[in-house]
Amino acid sequence: MGSLSSPRDLTKPFNPLDPTELAVESSLVTDFIAEYYRTVEQRPVQPHVTPGFLTSQLPSAAPFASESVESILQDVYDKILPGLVQWQSPNFHAYYPATCSNAGLLGEMLCSGLNVVGFTWSASPAAAELEQVVVDWMGKMMGLPQGLLFSGGGGGVLQGSTCEAVVCTLAAARDRALERVGDDMFNKLVVYCSDQTHFTLKKGSKLVGIRPANVKAIKTTKNNEYGLCPTDLRDLVASDVKAGFIPIYLCGTIGTTAFGAVDPIRELGKVAREFNMWFHVDAAYAGSAFICPEFRHYMDGVELADSFSTNPHKWLLSNMDCCVLWLKFPKRVIKSLAAGGNFLEGGSETMVDYKDWQIALSRRFRAIKLWMVIKRYGYKNLISHIRSDVSMAKRFEELLLSDRRFEVVFPRKFSLVCFKLDVMKNVPEVVDEDDGELSHDSKLTRELMASVNVTGKAFLTGVRLGRIFFIRCAIGSTLTEDRHIQDLWKLIQEKAHKICIMI
Ligand SMILES: *Cc1c(COP(=O)(O)O)cnc(C)c1O
């Protein structure tokens, strides 16, 4: 075929780590990815496929003979790409973005290429120390309190997801409480959050054995801008304590998934202190914004937190996966999670054994990726990246506000814009009520979203809350530019026009 990478010549010994071949084959893949980024904008953001579309195209058994990289990439191009949601499309505005970057990809290549397994300091000293350095860098860039950094007696760890971070902190909170009250009280342990807290908290609570009924989600309302109300929390905790329950953990969120809402961290922290609860702050998406000082007021009171987590893989160009968890008292987590035979022992104050800071024993060298991203772009460019996304979101919000048919349902704080149609001007809407049919405007909004998504020119997701349905537009895919937002707005207006004519 005259190809650069031929099917394996079986007369040669099998060498899957041939450096010469690597240089050739990896450039085929990087060229493929570069071309993908160049053209991803032309692909429908959501695929038009039906279940089984891929399984029916692929052989049901593994190939016996080797294939060339080109032919495998051809399969990726022909069969796999058309069945993906194009998360890196500049027209992807669903969920929260999973931003990636050249540096993030290069970092992943180093992580994967070096392939060290740094469960203890001795298993890869530089991996452990680079991680300590880079989580402190990150914490300082974000203006986090000293107490969460290694340099201030705390410390951070890189994990795969917020869910894992939550599980580790819940386990520590559980064990700390049980030590105090005794194992017999297990069924009395209670975890608190709001109805806007990410479901990872419920999942994590289940995993550490908390009874589902003891995970208490406090209802938020429009009046509190969908933040967790400290007074409601205090009343509930106090009455639970009276009834013999043991509060162990409170999760506050900065940048909730549905709205990008912010819980009042300082006030929540005070309640957590009063009742001796572990206070975790989940800033999975919005945390990255704190590298810009103008957003830091949203985390006022964060020094009261026992732990804080954010996902640089969401907004800080650090390709999946990368979650930073900072702990004020790492020893509490270590005490819950440390396990292992003698061959793994030998840690000390300066030698961090990260196996005791996470769920699994083995771990990836994520630090080299985050380090690469920060070094390659510098604090300066990372700040402009965040600011540029926020200003695009601001312009999109202004466009919505300039059109009477639309309503911005929640004041934008970061780069998420929540909106719906508001054409039935005189019909009051019941917002904070759980049951009943969707309001008429909400039904139209859902229709609007579907008609935008079906074009493949944009992908938006929506949220149902009580009787309203709104559209979330999360701005900030790495490739998104102003022109994409202008096109999106035109598309939305055009579809809204059709829907409004029909009523
Ligand atoms: C995305 C998100 C999560 C989930 O993060 P994972 O890393 O996927 O577990 C949790 N909390 C908030 C606020 C989020 O936005």
C-alpha cells in the first residue's frame, strides 16, 4: 500500500515499543487530531445515529492479524467520528465544556509515554513531588487559603473526578464521626447539601455507606438565587441533632451544574463549624475562574472549608481527566484511606504516598499534564482564556436581554447563561413548585431547544425545575469564538421566530 506504517512484518520480532516506529505512528495520530480540530466545526455537534449503529459495523471478534495505523485511523474517521458528540466543537454548549489544549494533549502524551505508577513517593519520587508542587501552584494562582496548601500545612492531590474527591472526603468525615460516637451510630450519620448539589454527593454517600434517607438536600428557591440558605440549613441540622442524628458533612457548591449558582460559603462554613461537620466546597466548573481575582468574592469564607475541589479538565484546558482536591488536614483522609502491606510502607512527612489520598492504589502521572499546561501558557494566558469565555457569555446574555421574547432566568455569574422563552407576558409562572405541568413558555422553550439541536449546528442542554424548563448555554469550548456565538444567536432567533408565529 506504500503506507507509512505497514501491517506488522511477521518475520521481525514483535516490538510494540519500537522508538522509530513510534515517531512515525504518533505523527500520523497528531496529524489526524489536528485535522479533526480544523474541521470539527463542520460536523453536526450531536450525531444522527440509532442504537446499534456501530456494533453492526464492527466485526464481533478481535482481528488475528495486525493492521496498519492508517487503516485503523480510517475506521476512526469513517465509523467512530460520526457517532460521537463533538465535545470539542466550537458549537458545543451543552453540560459544561471539557476544554482541551495542545499543552493538555502534550501533557497527556508525557503522562502516558512515561507511564509511571507513583502510588508511593519511592515508586516515583519526582511524580510525587511534582504533584505537590503543581497543586500548590494551582492553589496560589486561585488565591486559595494557605491552610489548604502544602506550604501552609494542608495539601492537594490530583484525582480523576470530583466524585472520587467527594468519596475520599466523605470517608474521612464518616470515620472521624464514628471515632467520636461509636460504630453503633452508623445509621445516624447525616450528610447535608442543597437540591442543586451535583448528584456525585448522593452517589459518594452511598459508596461510603450513608443511608440514602440521611443525605438531606435542602430546597433552594429563586429568592436565594438557588443558593443553599444557611438559616434553613441550621434549622434542619439543629432539629436532626435533637432527634438523635449526627451531622457529619456539608457540601457547598460554587457554580452549580444547573444554574452556575453560588452557595454562601462563609455562612455555610459557620454552620458546619457549629455542628462539627466536615465542610467540602465543590467548585468543579467555576473553580478555574478564581485564577482571576475579580471572581474570588464568590468564595468568600473558603478558609472555613476542610476541603475544596475543582476540575481543571472542565475549564482550564487540561484534557480529561484532572480534578484537584485540596485538604486542610490531609491526615484525616490518610487515616481513612491508608491500607496496604509492608512493601508499601515507609512514608514520612516530606515523602507523600499519594495512594493514601485517593481511592485506588495505582495512579496516573497527571501532575505532568497540569504542570505542562501551566508552564506552557503561563498564568497570564490562562487568565485571558477565562476572561474571554466570560465576556463571550456576557455578550450572549446581552443579546438575550435585548430581545423581548427571551428571559434570562438566572443572573449569569461565570460563563453559563440560562434562559427561556417569555412570550406569554401576562401569565404568571409558578417557579418553585414541584408538581404540575410545565408552563406554556417552558414547553415552547423545550421545543426551541430541540429545534436548535436537531440542526446539528449547536448543542444545548436544558433543565427542568418545578414547572419551568430553561436552556443552559455553557460557553467556553476551547475553539469557540465570537462568530460562533453570533451564529448561535441567529439560529436561536430564527427558530424562536418560527415557534412564536405558530402560537
Ligand atoms: C461537573 C460537576 C461535577 C462532577 O464532576 P466529576 O468530575 O464528573 O465527578 C460535580 N460538581 C459540579 C458542580 C460539577 O459541575
